Amino acid sequence: MSLVLLAIGAVLVLVAMFNRLPRYVPPRTARAPARGGTATRTRAETAAGPRLRLAPARLTEQGRALLTTLGGSAMIVAFFLALSGH
């Protein structure tokens, strides 16, 4: 339980600090070469898997303060839960 609270608190504080959120980017479809057939693949064709991209969170100052407060409180609760042995 304390590890989950610690992870949630850390994520909230990091979002507030950097003002960025991870966003899922769906995989790209492989394109056929525009020119004649070649034996080698280009880098764009091989890197077609799903990715995470950091997008702006667009938080106001109050939103950043709220996320920092909630994240810090979750980490404090996780610390005391770990001290108590739960």
C-alpha cells in the first residue's frame, strides 16, 4: 500500500513540477517506398510501434499547487505507513 501511495504521489508531484503529461501515440502504419524497391528499410519504417509523448498539461498556478499538495500528502502518508509496518 505504501509503495502505491508513494508512486501516485511522485507522479502527481512530477506533473506539477514539469507541467507535462504522458500521452499515448498510436502506432504508425508502414509506408511503401516512394521510389523503386530497395533492400534496406528506412528508419521511419522500422520505428512504427506505439509510443508515449509528453504533452503540455496546461495547469494553472492553482492546479499545480493542488497537485503538489495532494502528491506530497500521499508521499507523507506512504512514509508513515511504511514506518508503522503496514
